[in-house]
Amino acid sequence: MPASSLRLKTYEIIFEAETPAGRAFDIALIASIICSVAVVMLDSATHPSSPYAPVLRWAEFLFTGLFTVEYALRLWCVKHPVRYARSFFGIVDLLSVLPTWLVLAFPAVQFFAVLRMLRVLRVFRVLKLVQYVHEGTLIMKALRASSKRITVFFFWVVTLVILFGALMYVIEGEKNGFTSIPRAVYWAVVTLTTVGYGDISPKTPLGQCLASIVMILGYSIIAVPTGIITMEMARTTQVPQKDISTEVCPSCNREGHDTDAVHCKFCGEKL
């Protein structure tokens, strides 16, 4: 098979899901991602002297090797490798393999803290699953449509917690644990969100009265962003949705095209 035809066939298998080969590749990749994340989680709970530690270690290197080959094939078959490497999913693909290889470069004991951070970074490969959840576009549309109202809402929440924190700092003072306004603001955030850690609490009657107001206000505040997003999701669902193919543009690597589209609606490249 000529190199160009092989490259095109590889592109169709990796980036498309309409063909049997593309669907099989997606299913195998999703299964590998789930298993690899499970290995990382089990590895964090296994003692290095455990008999299962070498098995988990070799399984991790096996999955890392598979994801490395997959990442290299993605860069090879796309028209603009650098553009894909700088995209969101390109960075996620790199993060899914880079930490394991970096661990090999830092075997010394004094780098244990760095190694632990790199081991945790491997969990980021679960983000690779995002590109296979097509229903997530509905949520993203609702979030984008309600972003301005959510931003204004959070601005008022920040204003309230600063105001309540400053008032509690004046009322309670350092003797009751409110040693500074930032610490009092922390208390206001914990109380307003109804978390209630209890590490700091008002002792005076006036402070407890203010805390009661903040607690009651917290229940109504939590419902506001939920209602905004739910309304936008309902509105988005009511709009008739066109049939969208899984075809990915070979130039900009974006999807979301109509089934009868000939050119990419984002960059104009022929599909």
C-alpha cells in the first residue's frame, strides 16, 4: 500500500468512528484508558514490596507503550502535526504518556516528591475519554449560553463572602479564631456553601445570628446556578438537532460536521 494511502487509512481508523475499524479502535482505546487508570489507582494503594507491585508496574509500561504508539500515529496521519500537538486533546495525549517516561529519568531517591507528582499526572489520561462522549456537547452548549449570567452570579457571591467575612472578623475578633479577614472570608465560603467544616465558628450571639443568616442564604444561592444551567439545557434540547457525523477535519482536527458536509465549517478544508 502506498504511504499516502496507508496514512489516509490510519487517519480514518483513528479519527473516524463510522467504519467498523474506527468503532473497534475507539472501543479498544476506551477499554485501555479505563484499565490504565485502574492500574494507576491500584498502584497508589500497593506497597512497593507487594508481590503485585511488579505486575502493576509492567502493566503501566504496557499501557504507556500503547498510548505512545497511538500518539505517534495521530501525529503522523494528520495534515498539521504541530497544530494537533498544541490542541486540547493533543496535550491530553502527551500528558497520558509523558509522566511514565519521565519517571525513568528520575530514579534517585531525592526526587521522590517529583516522581509522586508525575505518577499522579498519569490519571489525566482519563480526559481522553471526553472526546468519546458526544452527548457532552449538549452540556457544553448550555454552559456557554449561561456563562455571562453565571459570571455575574459568582461576582455577587464573591462580594457577599467578602462582606460577611469582614463583618464576622469585626464581630468575633482574634480571640474567637477569626485572626484575619482572609480567614473570616474562608469561614464565610465554608458556611455559605453549607459545607460546615467546624474548624472555626462564631462564639458570640451576634456572630451566631450572622452565621444563621449566611447558612439560610446558602441554600438559595446554591440553587441559582443549577436553575440557570438547567434552563439553558432545556432550551438547547428543544432546538431541533441536525444529524452530526463523527468525521474529523484533516486540517484543523475539529468535528461536529453535518452528515452531508463536503468542506469543514471551521477552516474550509475538504473533508
